[in-house]
Amino acid sequence: NKVYSAAIAKTQKIWTAYLDSIMKVGQMQILRRQITNELNYSCRFDSKHLAAALENLNKAILADIEAHYQNPTLPYPKEDNTLLYEITAYLEAAGIHNPLNKIYITTKRLPYFPTVNFLFLISQFPKLQYSRNLGNV
């Protein structure tokens, strides 16, 4: 009985630490998204022509890259071409990107990690509340 209660207490400590880590990452993701939205709004307000030019250039480059993958005989930007790196810096500065798609670090695949995250998420659902004023959880 003592061993069982000690194991439960240890598991609760691990889940609490895991929850704290997940919450910090989630808060950082929300901040990154808000900063991007503010940059995008400011760019559109201060210089709508620059924002439109960046968006059109980005769409054109993406269309060319997509066309290359559909027909490999079409040209693709060379690795020594700095266009993609430079346009990325401008797009990020103007807030014309999705910060949640950016990968900063990579790790090895952990076995059963998706299953553990799923079980953790299910265990936390009862603690969530919908706030009509904020429009989010």
C-alpha cells in the first residue's frame, strides 16, 4: 500500500513538471503568434505597398518551386542563390509567415511520445474552461 501511494505521488510530480513545461511552450507559441500578427498589422498600416510586394514575391517564388516539383525540368533556385534566405528575413520582419511552422531544434524520435502526449492531454481536459469573453480556452 505504501509503495503504491509513493508511486502515485511520484507520478503526480512528473505530470506536474510536464504540465509546467507544456504550459511554458504553449505561452511562448502564443507570444510568437501575437508578435507576428502585430508585425504584419504594422507593416500593412505603415507600408501597404511593401507588404503587397513581399506577399506577391513570396507567392511567385512558391509557385516557381511548386512548378519545379511538378515538372523537374523547370529551374529551381541554386543553393548558392541567397534569394530565399534574404526574402525569408524580409517576410519575418514584416510578419508574413507562420511562426508555428518554424523548426528551431530537432531531436531523435522518442518511442510512444505521441501516445504519452495524447494521454496527458486527455488527463488535462477536465481542467480547461471555455471563456466566451476571450474566445479561447
